[in-house]
Amino acid sequence: MKVVTIVGARPQFVKASVVSKALRSAGHTEILVNTGQHYDDNMAKIFFEEMHIPKADFNLGVGSGSHAVQTAASMIGIEKIIEEVKPDFVIVYGDTNATLAGALAVKKLNLKLVHIEAGLRSFNRDMPEEINRIVTDVLSDQLFVPTQVAADNLKKEGIERGVYVVGDVMVDALQTYSRIAEQKSTILKQFGIKTDKYLLLTIHRPSNSDVNRLRPILEQVSKAKIPVIFPVHPRVKSKVADLTQDISGSIILIDPVGYLDMMVLEKHAKVILTDSGGIQKEAYCHQRYCLTIRSETEWVETVNDGWNYLVGDELDRIPELIAHFPTPIRWLNHYGDGHAANRIVSILSEIYGNQAE
Ligand code: UD1
Ligand code: UDP
């Protein structure tokens, strides 16, 4: 099979790290296209290096900009490449502008589209990602979903053909790199922090990026009086730097970290506070408490099982929830066995022919 894979943002590098390898070790030809939406070394290059992701064959250098600018520039570059390469199908991941651009460009050329991590819904159309997911799912020929809940979401929208429940490729990555991370990462030592004696914070959603929202979040988190490790996403960097000058010293601002350091920070944190999708799920997989600074989540299993609490607008409850996180109800293996990537490659091989190029 000849496959074009499209990535562009940090979570997609993590997902591709396992699927690209599975495709290539099964003898298939993959042309990897990075739209370049994330471009700082610690948002992009570090993942390719640490996770040995194959070098992108094309980097479109799209960079930052409005949604239309990012999506349109990505579409133009992707269209050119797939017309030239003529792949059997194109893979897109998740819900970023790279996903949407890939989906639109591919289907306008009447080619086959494969969506990995399909079927997730927040049911909040104010989120740009929700728009990207809905459009991509409507257009996809094969939809690989992590859970039955995601398959049910698609069914309710009338999408039943081509849907496969395979587990979550992020679990594959987590299982592959967790032990390596424990061996290689020195991040705990670097900050003199120990298991259960610090919090991990990440914020990058536009809805949390305004200073009027960021300020109370940081004020409430800092009340916990234990160190807060905060790898700062570039979207909020300048705002956070200004705000933390007036807020207590327990918040330790650091640059975004690579996947190995992140695995270790997640595994040992007393509580993870985040608005990230992937990090909520990783917290659950590591059996760590999570406070999600949003009003809804796509990863409903984490909330139903009591490991994830949606803080929404109850920011003033953060200190109490950190001190006394309600005891979880259960932990189930919702997100799969760590073999989702191989399952996806086998199914695609059956559909598109098993001939290695
Ligand atoms: C994007 C995705 C989001 C995903 C997130 C993962 C969309 C619509 N959003 O959001 O779904 O959860 O990635 O992190 O695709 N910037 C830099 N350097 C970089 C990257 C970004 O400085 O390498 C800054 C720029 O100022 C940019 C801002 O961060 O304008 C936001 O970046 P962007 O890629 O537009 O959106 P994210 O918030 O990263
Ligand atoms: N991540 C990382 N370093 C960081 C922040 C996140 O390695 O400083 C990893 C995280 O462990 C997860 C992925 O990046 O695997 C999630 O990306 P992000 O939170 O940016 O996006 P989302 O999942 O919300 O789309």
C-alpha cells in the first residue's frame, strides 16, 4: 500500500509515532506530510527525535495564523502532494486544522480518507476542534475509533459504515515509551520534586487563554501550597509570564517538555490539572487524578469512573479538590491494550491490498 499521512501538531506527532512505525514495519510505503502548524523545537522536533518518528517527507511550513489561514495553506500544500504521490489512501489524526485540511483536500480529489481517533465529541461547537471532528468524520471512508462510546457517537450521526473500534493509539505510545521515560528522564531530579509532592498543570485552549480566565486559574492552583510544574504552551506564554509575577511562587514555569519528560511528570503528579484532551486520557491510564479545566470532555469514561473531575466554572473548588480528590469508583481498560496501531494496519491492509511497495 502507498499511504500519505498528515500531521501538524504535537498530539499528532505522538499518534504517528506508533502508526507510522507499524505501517513501515509491515512493508508499506508511507509519505509523511507535516503541515508545520507546530514548529518550535520543543513542540515538534523533540518528538521526532525522542520517539524516532520518521523524518517528514514534506514540511509545508504553515506555522501560526487564523483558522482559515492555517487550513487553507495546509490544503494547498496537501493537494499538490497527493496529486503527485497518488496514494491508495490518506491518514489524518484527531481534530486539528491539519486534520480538517487533509480531509477536505483528499475528498475534493475523490481519494480515500482514513480518520484515526474518530468519533470523539465534546458536543460544544464553540470549540474549533469539534467542527474539525464533525467534518472529518462525515467525509471519512474508514473511521478508527478508540472506544464504543465514540462508535455510538458516530451511529447517532448516521455514520456506521467503515467504523472500527480498535483502541487508542495514544495508549500504544504510552506503553511503548513509559519505561524508557523512567530510565531516561531526569526531570524530577532537575526540579527536586517527588511522587505525589507536586502538581502538573497545562493550559492551551483558547477558552482558558484570556487573562481574565487565566488569572483565577493560576491563583486557585497556587493556593495548594505545593510546587506546580507548568510546561507553558506558546499560546499562553506571554500572558502567563505577566500574571505569575503577581501570583505566589509555587508555580514553576517551564518550556513545553518532550514526551519522555511528560510521561514521568504525569506518572508522579499528585493531581494533573489540564485542558488538554490527550493529557486527561494519559492521567487515567497512569491512574492519576485529573482536574479538567473545562465544562465538558470527549473522554467521558475518565469522568464516569471518578478519575477526572470537570472543574468548569467552579475554579474556587480547585484547592479543596487537590487536597481531597474524591475516591475514584473504578478503573477499567477503556482505551485498549496498546496494540491499536497494528490492528489499524491489519484492517487497512485487508481493505487496500496487502502488497508491499
Ligand atoms: C492546536 C490545535 C488543538 C490542539 C493543540 C495541541 C487546532 C485548531 N488546534 O492548538 O486542537 O489541542 O494544537 O497543542 O488545530 N505557537 C508557537 N509555536 C509553535 C506553535 C504555536 O509560538 O510551535 C503559538 C503561536 O502564537 C500560535 C499559538 O501558539 O498562534 C497557537 O497555536 P495553534 O497551532 O494555532 O493552536 P494550538 O493552541 O496549539
Ligand atoms: N505533551 C508533551 N509535552 C508537553 C505537553 C504535552 O509531551 O509539554 C504531550 C502529552 O503528553 C500528550 C500530547 O502532548 O501526549 C497532548 O498534546 P496537547 O495537550 O498539546 O494537545 P491535545 O491532546 O489537547 O490535543
